[in-house]
Amino acid sequence: MWQERILVMSKSEITISTLKKTKSTDVFIARAVKPCLFQTTLPMFRNKTFTVRRRFSDFLGLYEKLSEKHGPNGLIVPPPPEKSLLGMTKMKVGKEDSSSADFLERRRGALERYLQRVVNHPMLLQDPDVREFLEKEELPRAVGTQALSGAGFLKMLNKATDAVSKMTIKMNESDVWFEEKLQEVESADQQFRKLHALVESLVIHRKELSLSTASFAKSAAMLGSAEDNTALSRALSQLAEVEDKIEQLHQDQAANDTFSFAELIADFIRLLGAVRGTFDQRMKAWQRWQDAQTILQKKREMEAKLLWANKPDKLQLAKDEITEWEAKVTQYERDFERVSATVRKEVVRFEKEKTKNFKRQIIGYLESLLQSQQQVSLFPVRGLHPLITAMIFKALCAFQHNFTQVISICRVHTFPGRRSATGVKRVTIYRGFSPRSGTPGSSPRLGYLCRLSPPLSAPLSCLPTVEK
Amino acid sequence: LRSVSVDLNNDASLLIDIPDALCERDKVKFTVHTKTTLSSFQKPEFSVPRQHEDFIWLHDTLVETEDYAGLIIPPAPPKPDFESPREKMHKLGEGEATMTKEEYTKMKQELEAEYLAVFKKTVQVHEVFLQRLSSHPVLSKDRNFQIFLEYDQDLSVRRKNAKEMFGGFFKIMVKSADEVLISGIKEVDDFFEQEKTFLLDYYSKIKDSTAKAEKMTRSHKNIADDYIHISATLNSLCAEDSTPNKKNIEKLSDLFERLRKVEGRVASDQELKLTELLRYYMRDIQAAKDLLYRRARALVDYENSNKALDKARLKSKDVAQAEEHQRQCLQKFDKLSESAKKELTSFKGRRVVAFRKNLIEMAELEIKHAKNNVALLQGCVDLLKSN
């Protein structure tokens, strides 16, 4: 029955896009208010498309409510992005620079994905809190979240998981599936954190590349203006322009790395944390059951003692308590099994979602990488090349008389030259080098052959033949 | 691989190349191989081992030869500098514990390639130095040059001893005074006036461009290294994944591995075609500037001799001597100017052609690499979509 519902939901999508952020004019607290656009074809909503304004604390409030309600049942409640003291301070100060724009964009994307995950979950979608969040015009300000600073929030999560993990050592795992899955989740968490750090480093390097390309472009432009050969001067200025455009591409690429790759990984790490959370909830349920059993045991022992000591009034009390606790034990055992089943279903669903999302997101990332590379492959052809060709002829005409020899530098294979009939040595040169084999520990040895090109009395033949 | 067909000069009277080089810790030993039809040499073909210091000695000897004052002496090859790859190798060793075995091997390979590239570059630069000498009508006949090529024993006895080194230092000091001199001098000849302005300006600009190009190349290399680490981490992820997602991660890891190779090539091609080009001509322009300094000094000598002649005439003492001195100075200056004009003009042409060649090649290589990247990315996207 649950499977059915999933199918129904996926056909009628809810797409959420958080639109641009605007700062509220609240004098006391400048919080970024995000207009969220929801599009849906589900019958349960009044309108097809609607927009509401939500504060960041509203998102956090939603999470709080949902995790309180559904967490203990073993549902994987999607986590929102953390509050960031640094980011918000920058915004409050009113700094208008690329880093705060960056921060806003990251947050916007993360919130969007968060909401999308919430509505994709068939059970959470039914939750009235979620409906209210999506539809209601004005939400009462979520008070409890004010205490949730970025660091505080994480600390809270960590403390909770720590406390439960201390319990897990004692758990008698009857189902090895859970043990394996938890192991997988934990190692995946480790690897993804590593990957995230690496992608962030890639972003930094790409930004560096973009900066150094820009400064090179300026330098090349200056060199071009100093150049007295007009054709070369034009070519150098053209090179500067091309490098300028390439710099823009690198910047775009860095942004792409951030929002389509790094951020997604960060998201996934948070989600893995939530998955760990459900395992912990299951542990909690088990612990409750075990504790109840221990108490029941104690009660029974007490009853036995009382029987032996022959205290009839206290005996009745003891018997009542035993009945109570027997019921509790049964209840908790059933709870535990229910939670285990839910967790299992949730993890299966999570894995399916993971595969689908990963593929889609990676394709998105690669396609934008593709786009920028395609642009690079077009630039030089359009800009630089024909100008250089024009340069050739001009330069040749100007310097024909004064030329004696030009020495060219190439990396070549050592090649026996073939003597043609006219006595002119023709040597074919390959770019590359052949390392001569030596003993494993020997230093590299290289083959080189120099060649001198002829005087410009035969201009065109000295032009290298170029592969298109 | 690309092939370029070129017609060689008929005049193969003196062919020099460095077919072999050995790198031992800090010292590089070059094998200089000469093939000649000139009778001034004892044998038609021979090889000698030479060290970097020998090249420097040859260069400095040529610079100090009065007869060559009117020529652009090809710039001395820079010292082989393995500092950068060695430092990286050291850092890699320290970080070995945090990497997977595969990752470490790949990083090591990258570093070895970098080391090799530095090595290739230094051989190339030394070879070019000799080839420029051999193709110069005057310098190729220099006696010291012949000794360098032929003398089959250690040249170190002929190299700079302490006294000469001090002399060299003094010369450098004088040179900076020359900079002031050259900018202050009143130039009669338009050609030289233009050249001076142009070269001084161009030198500072090309120095700046060289530095900026170096930075660009280094950033490219950093990105290539990042790709290695990302690919390795994805590999680890893939190994532990039991879901159908495993295949997707595998493809992505493979892609990054290939991308980093292309990125590495982009970096090294840019280095060779652009950075090296700029670096080399920066040094060459310095050599041209040195020529201008020498001419300026000759001009100053001539002007001083004029003043001395006037003084002698006033005092009516040693007039004949002063006249002779003045005549000699003028002759020297004229000869220098004539030769300098020829040299500077041919230098211009040489520079433009080299820029043209290298810039074309760089542009073509960048296009090729971008196309490669496109193909790789498209291939991966298609694979992922088809799954």
C-alpha cells in the first residue's frame, strides 16, 4: 500500500524553487526573507502555483517539529543547512561582495533541496505542519530556533548521537543487516567529508587560476601595446582579450564547482547524518525495551520476595506493577520492531533516491563543465588564429632581406635524415621524446636533434605544415 | 604527436646538439656532440662532456672579448633548477600516510614528469645557446668556442678563478651605472633612439608577462593535482559501495583521472609555448640592452676623447696623441654602431618569427586539449545517461 502511494507522488511533482533573496526591512533584526515558489499538481493543495515568504528560522522550525514527531518512529527526517554566524553577520553588516553573494546562493540552494526532499517523502508530505509551511501566508516566528546557532545546532546533534552511540556498544544486534548498513553509512560519511574538502580546494585553485589569468591578460595587453611590430602587437592584444574571456570561464567554472558539486556533497553529508540519526532512534527504542525488561525482572523479583516475606497488601501492588510492566514490555518490543521495519524501509528508499539523485546531479555538473570547455575550444579559432596567419605574411615581407637564419627549437625523436636527390636534407620531426631504456634506477636520458631552417629566400617552404 | 617537415640548410658546416644528458643530484652533465666539415677542427665528429659552469664560462668570455662588443651575445643558459619538483617530492613524502597507495603512485608519477620536464627544458636551453653561437657568422669562429667544443678534458682549469669572479662582480656594478648612462645620453641616430626606448619599455613589460604566465601555469598544475585526489577518493567510495550507484561513481572517478591528464598537458604546453617563450626573449632583450650599453660607453669614450683633444689643443700639448686617440675612439664607435644596427634588426625579425610560431602552436594545442576535454565529458555524460 505504501508502494502505491510512492508511485502516485512521483507522478505529480512538487517543484520548489526559492527565488532571490531580499533583506527584510526589519530594523532590529535584518534577516534574509526568502520567497519560495511552489508548483504542484497534487489535488490536496488549493492552488497550482503559489508563493510564500519564509525566513530561515522558519525552515529550522519546520525541521524541529518534524524531527520531534517522526524521528522516534525511524523516519529519515531531512536536515536543513546550519545557521552560519559568520554568513549572517556579513549580511547584517550589509557587505555587498562576492563572498556574501556566494553565501546567499549556497544557502538558497541548500534550502531548496531540503524542502524538495521533505515533500518527496510520502509520509512527511501528509504532515499538516508541512502543508502549513507551504501554504500559510504568515507563519508565527519560530522561537525555539533562536537558540540554534550554527555551532550550537551541530553540537546538539552530535551530543545526541554520542549519547546513543555509547549505548550501541551494548546492543545485541539480532539482524546483521542493520550492522552492515550502519557500517556503510559511517564509512561513506568519512569519504564524503574527504571529497568535500578536496572539491573546496579545487574551487580555491580555480579561483586562483581565474585571477592569474586575468592579471596575465592585462600584462599581455601592455606587452602588445609596447610591441612595435604591428601585426604581432595586434596578435598580442587579441591574446589578451581571449585570456580575459577564458578568465570569465574559469570563474563560472569555479561557481559551478561550488554550487553543483561541493554543495551537493555537503548536503549529502548532512543527509547521511540524518540516516545515522534513525539508526540511533532504533537503538533508543531497543534500549527502552531492554530497560523495561530489566524493570519487569526487578518487579518479579520483588514479588517473589514479598511472597516469601508474606506481606499481602504490598503483594497486590507488586502484582499490579508487574502487569503494567508486562504490557509496557510488549508495547516497547512491538515499537522496536515497528521502528526497525520503518528504518529498513527508509534506508532502502534512501539508497534508491541516492542513486537517482547522484546520477542526475553529476550529469548536471558535467554538462556545465562541458559547456565551458566547448567555449574554450571555440575562442582561439575565432580570435587568435586568423590574425596570426595574417601576421605570417606581413612579417615575411618585412624581414625577407635581413634574415639569415632562424633557429627553431623542437623536441624530436632521433631520426636518421633521408637525403633527397637535390642534396637537401629533409628531416621529419615528431613532437615528443623517446626515453632510452636504461637500468631501473638510472637517470632519464633524452634524444634531441636540432635543425636549422633555411634563409628566407624560400619563404613559404620554411613555414611549418600545420595539421588542421 | 605532430610532424613538421623542414628543409635543412645546405651549409652543414657546423652542427651541434646535446643528444645526452645525465642528472646526478644537483649536477647536470651534458654531452655536447659536434659534427663539422671545417678544417679548423681536428676531427669531423666528436663529443665532449660539459657542465653548466662551462657554458657560463664560455658566455662570459665572449662578453668580455672587445671584438664582439658590437654583437648581441646570446644570453647564458640559466642554472638547472630542480628546487620546485624536489620540494614537492619532499611534501609528498610527508603526506604519504594520508593517501591511498594508488593516489600516492599517481602523485609520484606527476612529480617525476615534472622533474623530467625541468630536465628537458634545461637541456633545450643549453643546446639553443650553442646553436645560436654556431649559426652566428662571427661568433662561430671564436677560438674559445672551439675549445669548448673540442677540448676533451675537464675545462675547470680554464674557468673563473676567484680573481676573475671579482672582476665579474665589478662589471655588474658598472652595468647598473650604465643604465643611468644610457638613459642620459643624447642620441644622434634616430634608429638607436627608437631602439633604446623600445627595448627599455619592452623589457619591463615582458618581465611582468613572464611572471604572470608562470603563475597561470602553476594554477593549472594545482588543478590537475586536485583531480588526482578527487579521483582517488571517488575510487575509495566506489569500492565500499554496494548499491547500483557504484557504477556511477566508478565512471566519475575514471573521468576525473582522464581529465587530470589533459589538464596536466594544458599546463605543460602553456609553460613551454608561452612562459618559456617569454622567459627566453626576456633574456635575449637583456643581451640586446647590453649591446646598447656597450655602444653608449663607446660613445662616451669618444666624447671624452673629443674633450681631451680640445684641452690638448688649448694647451698645445700632446695634440698628435690626442688626435690619434680621438680617431681610434671614433672608429671603434662607428664600427660598433654599424654592427649593432645589423644585429638589432635581425634580432627583431627573429623575435617576431619565434613569437608567431610559438603562439600559433600554443593556440592550436589549447584548442586540441579543449576538444579532448569536451569528448571526455560528453562520453561520460552519455554513459551515465544510457545506464
